[in-house]
Amino acid sequence: MGVLIVGLVVFLGVHSVSIFAEPWRNRTLKKLGEGPYKGLYSLVSLVGLILVIWGYGLARQEPVVLYTPPTWTRHLAMVLLLPVFPLLFAAYLPGRIQHTVKHPMLVAIKLWAVAHLLANGMLADVLVFGAFLAWAVVDRISLKRRVPRATPELPYRPKNDWVAIGAGLVVYLLFLVWLHRVLIGVSPIGG
């Protein structure tokens, strides 16, 4: 469980720098330059992500049951997960979805986390999905208080919404029937 907790602290910690230490982040970015700062940020994020994945795998070998969700929550989870990939695509494809939702990636993370908390009751699940849910809520609240940064993005196009929805649903179906089993070792639809 220790590896999982360290991974969560590292991964979510580096993603929380703008939430809790934006002046430090801005000074460090200016001092290092954009390329080196983003490279270091990416490296620390990758180390944290690897530790989360490794630690989650280790924790699943000795599961600690906190609660046993009823079967119907798995069906609800699959419905809640339906918009997750379209929202992730919409985060990078400016259109009406991005404009309406404001922060589609954070909404996607919240839906993903809640769905998995509904369908899974092991300690490792609660740590991972609970931590991501808490982080996404805190980040969304902090975004209301932070000065928005200028970020390069693709031009706004109405067709971006259709691309986000179409590509997102294709990826959702791939995860549902194949990728979740291959990457996580569990099929969400059984079998």
C-alpha cells in the first residue's frame, strides 16, 4: 500500500502545484524556462503515475474489502463513464462542449472516480479513486480563484464537438469490450 500512497502523493502533488503554490510555480517556470520546466513536470508526473499503477497492482494482490457494492452500481458506473472519453477529447478540441462545461477534463475525472467508487469497494480502489475525486474537486474550486493562463489551443470549431463525441465513444467501447481487461486485468462487462 505504501508504493500506491507515495505514487498518489507524487502524481497528485505535482498536479497540485498551481493549486497551492502558483507563485512558486511561476517563479520556477521563469527561472528554468518553459521547456525544462515542462520536461521536469512530465518526468515527475510519469514517476508518480508509474508508482500509482505499480502500487495499485501490488495492493490488489492482498485486497482489503471496505464495502461490497450492489450489482446495480456496476451498471450505473458504466452509464456514468459514457461521457468520460468524449469530455477528455473535448478538453483539447474547443467547441460548444468545452465552452459549456468549462473544464471538461476535471468533469471527466470526477465522473471516472465516482463511477469506480460505486463499482469497487477495496481499500486500494477507495484510495486511488477517492484521491483523484478529491483532487479534481479542489482543483475546480481553485480554478475559480486563479487568474486564467493563456494556453495554446486549437481553433474553436463546431465540428470539434462531433469529433470529441465520436472518438470518445469509440474509445469508450474499446475500453468496455477489450482495453480495460488488457490494461487493468478486469472486464467491466464480465467474461
